[in-house]
Amino acid sequence: MSNYFNPEIETMPVEEIKKLQSERLVEQVKHVYANVEFYRNRMDEAGVKPEDIKGIEDLHKLPFITKDDLRDQYPYGFLAVPLEDCVRIQSTSGTTGRRVVAFYTMEDVLIWDTCCARAIVAAGGTKDDVVHVSYGYGLFTGGPGLNGGSHMLGSLTLPMSSGNTDRQIQFMTDLGSTILCCTPSYAAYLGESINERGLKDQIHLKAGIFGAEAWTEEMRRGIEKSLGIKAYDIYGLTEISGPGVSFECSEQKGMHINEDHFIAEVIDPETGEVLPEGEKGELVFTCITKKAFPLLRYRTRDICVLSRKKCSCGRTHIRMSKPLGRSDDMMVVKGVNVFPSQIETVLLNNGYEANYQLIVDRKNNSDTISCDVEWLPDNPPKDIEDKTEREYLLVNKLKSMLGIAVKVKLVEPKSIPRSEGKAVRIIDKRDLFEESALK
Ligand code: DLL
């Protein structure tokens, strides 16, 4: 594949995009069937042969892939090229033991960079911009993704990573950062910090590219005001490549999916039935260009709506709404993906039962998570010191499992309300999901 960064692809007539997707899908199916035993078995079980897939109209014949499949196949089960052809791995946040590790060939990295470069352009970026990347660098895809996109565009890239707010602001003022890339919570925090220090007139930001967690329109308006910028949403997930699977344009009405690389479907999460455009359901992606770790029909668990309505920016690629919720119980806390089951595992491994409740909140634009857990009736804490010690032990265990701090409170047996139906394990006070503007 030549010509990685070709903006014309984003304005191709829809029929041409679909034709391109069909051609690439056919090749991709052959590639995974030939190289990944897991796919071969799944497709054989479903009675589908590579030659049955003649274009995107046959996509529905392929079986779905879930995160559990990826964990079961950890680490190499989905690798579709020889390991020596890979140049990079990235990994999902917050999961333990069986993480999801995604592999990239050099070509895969360039495709990913292209997707992120497009997001920067859609936010008004050019090679003359100074792109300040405050997403975390490392296994998390945020930093490396936007870094790569900025390089591809030829912009000056500041690989700040997250944290150290004073240093962030100093570089921002001294080097004249014009585009900020970070999580929306961190952007809000930076905005506050800059205003508190009275430095707003010394920063030159014009745009921000914020994603990796849910954020509301209200939050967008707050960030835009405090930093004096236009704030753009960006979406992605490690399994599919990282940030840049989709991104907002100047219209700010949903995120254009990079359709020359990913096919999007929305399904009914209960039945798996493909839903028509405009209906709300679970987002499913098929990677049609990636070679090392190409997932077909991967269930993201993000609930979204797709729209092909014409966008006045001129891009023809389909748009997705902001995620409107999840079809599983994953929460994104401080940018880290947290499953209640992980917390439960720590509790059970440490002699507690599954009588717990998680309270997630957002204060001063920073997420907090606390966990109330009942001590066992036959093993109450001896005194206040013993209680604190036991709580501290759980805090440490949870920290090493999740990578973030969870406040723990031991409470009396039967003090957590029992529910008649599904246990109410999570109280998320953040109210992050709202019906999004896909017009
Ligand atoms: O969060 C990739 C990313 C980095 C996206 C930087 C945007 C910017 P994961 O850690 O694998 O990857 O988490 C993926 O995060 O399935 C969504 O539930 C959530 N998510 C990502 N972007 C958004 C967004 C990165 N813009 C999971 N709005 C996804 C809401 C988002 N949720």
C-alpha cells in the first residue's frame, strides 16, 4: 500500500468506498484463514469458507470475535504474520494476567499513524502545528498513536506523556503548542491549572483532540472555554489499532470512521442481528488492512449509532455517535478500563465474599473510585488499626491489579443493600453517557 496519507480517500463516493472495502475484505479473510488457526476453526465450525466471502454483503456470515477470545488466545493466538515481521506491541489497560496484546507490522503502524494524522487534520492541524501529546506513552495506545499521526503530518511533536502539570504548561507556553492531545479529564484539569496560574494569555492552543473515555457536551463546552480552543472527540481501541479508528471533523456531529481500513457494523447485543443504519446497538469492527493482528467482526461492547447522512465537511466516511454506554460492565476510570470482575477476583483471593459495591465519581474533573466491601461475620476486624491494615492491603492488591488507586472501606456484614435481581455492583455518579448529536 503506497500513499499512506491521501486525504482524497476521505471524500471518495460511498459506492467506491464500499467497493474498496469489499476487495480488501476478500483478501483479509483469505489472509486470516490461511494464517490463524483460531479463525480457521471458527469459520469451519460456522460452515464458512474464504471463497464464500465475496464482498461486504457477505460479512454477516463471519463469526464474531470477543475480548474473551482474545484473552484465551493470549499472547500469540491471533498473530497472522511471523513474529519476526512485527515491530511493535501495544496492550489494553487495566486487565491482568491475560491481557490483550496487539501486534503491529511496520505497515500496520503506518496505517495507524495515517488514521491519527487524519484526526489531526480534521481538527485543523497542518505541518506547521506544534502537537502537544499528553496521552500516556507506553503500552497504552494514546501517546504512540497521536505521536505517530503528528509525525506523519510533519508537525513538530511534543511527546509529553501524561502528568507533571507544571512541565506541561511550561512547554506549552515556551514552545507554543497549538494542538493538545490528551484525555478530556486531563484537558479540563490543564485548563483549570492554566487559568489558576493566570497563564491563559500565554498559551497558543487552537484545538484539542480528546478521547479514550466518555465525555459530555457540557464538558466539551467547559474545556473549550477554559482553554480557548475547539475540542474534538477521537475514538479507538487497542484491539482495532488504537486512537484514530474514528474522529470528529469541524462539524462536531459524530466521528468519521476510517472506512478504508475498518468496516463498522452495529448489532443487537442480545441476538447478534445486524441493525440498520441509525439504530442504536453494539459497534463491531472488521480490520481490512492490518496484517499482524487483524480482527474480523470484533465486538467492541460500545453502544453507538451509525450515520451515512452527508456531512458538510465533505468527508464521506460513515460517522458514529459518541459511545452511549456499554453492553458489558466495563468502566473507564482515569482512562483505565476496569471490569468489576477484576475487583471481585482480588476480593475473593483475599478471603472476602462478593459482597461489595463500587462507587465511581468525578470530582474536579478527576475520576475517583471507591469500593465498600463487607468483612466476613466470623472474621471481624479486631480494632480500628486492624481494619485500616486490612483496607490498606486491599488497596495495594487492587492497585497492582488495575494500575489505579481504589479507596477501600471495610463495612459490616449485610450493610450493602441486597438486590432482588442483578446485584447493583456499580454506582457510577458521573453521568457520562448522553444521547449524542448525530445529525
Ligand atoms: O482508549 C484508545 C484511545 C486512545 C482512544 C486515545 C482515543 C484517544 P483502550 O484503552 O483499548 O483504547 O480503550 C478502548 O475506551 O472501547 C471505549 O469504551 C473507550 N473509548 C475510547 N475512546 C472513546 C471516546 C483507547 N472518544 C475503550 N469516547 C473503547 C468514549 C471512548 N469512550
